[in-house]
Amino acid sequence: MKIFKIYSLIIVLFLSLSLFNIAHADCNISDKSALKGKDLAGCDLQDADLRTADLTGADLTGANLKDADLRFADLTGADLTGANLKDAVLTDANLKDAVLTDANLKDAVLTYAHLSEANLRDALLNGANLQKINLKNIDLMGYNLEGVDLTGANLRDANLKGANLLRANLEGATWVDGRTCAKKSIGECL
């Protein structure tokens, strides 16, 4: 009987700690001025209005930012590893030093996740899904885009000077000069 009570107590204690951690997972974004460096990992921020928010250094790993409005947001150094940014609006967002490894920027139904005028300087894009994304006028000079999926992306007037496009899928992408890349455009626009 004592063993049963001890096991019961351990289970209750474990569940209490688990519920405590869940209850204290702070996904509250109502005060946009308090988001700098905030841990928002795994938070469901779908449709969130984060215009002009200072998310500098924020941990957004695995966060759901589908349809979020991030216009003019400062995401300098933010970790967006594995984040869902499908249909997110990132017009004029600052993504300097942001980590976008394995982030989903794929945009369904031909509406683009907007990154026009975004600062992507030194952002990590390894494995990012950038299908159908609008990268018009973006400075990607010297970027490592190796293996990145840019199928159907808009690269018109983007600066790709010195960019590593090895194994990057450019099929159907609008190239910097306005032409559409042919099928089997891997690493270069055919």
C-alpha cells in the first residue's frame, strides 16, 4: 500500500509540475512593448497583429505565425527555427541575423508571404521553404541559399550577386530579370 501511495504521489507531483509549466507558458502578446527577447517558442500566434513589434532576440522556434501581420516588426536576431510563417506579412520587417532554419514560408493559393523591403542581412535560411515567396528587391548578396526551395518565388530585381544557389530549386521562379525559370532549374535559372 505504501508503494502505491508513493507512486500516486509521484504521479500527482509530475502532473502538477507539468500543468504548472503549461499554465506559465507565456504566449501573451497584448503588450507589444514587452516582446523583446521574449520566449514565445511553440506559441500559437496565428493571425496575430505584430505590426511594429520589437521582437529583437525573441525565441519563436516552432511558433505558429500563419497569417500574422509583422509589417515593420523588428525581428533582429530572432530565432524562427521551424516557425510556420505561411501567409505572414513581413513587409518592411527587419530580419537581420534572424534564424529561419526550417521555417515554413510556403504560401498557398498564390498569395505571397511578403518580405518586400525586409532586411535579411545575415539571416540563416538553411532548409527554409520559400516556395512562392515574394523576394522582390531583396538584397541577398552573398547569401547561402544552398538547397533552399524557391519554387515559384518572385526574385525580380533581387540582388543575388555572390549568392550560393547550389541545389536551390528555382523552378517556376520569376528571375531577377523578369523571366520565368524553366522546369529543372536547380542551382540556376534555365
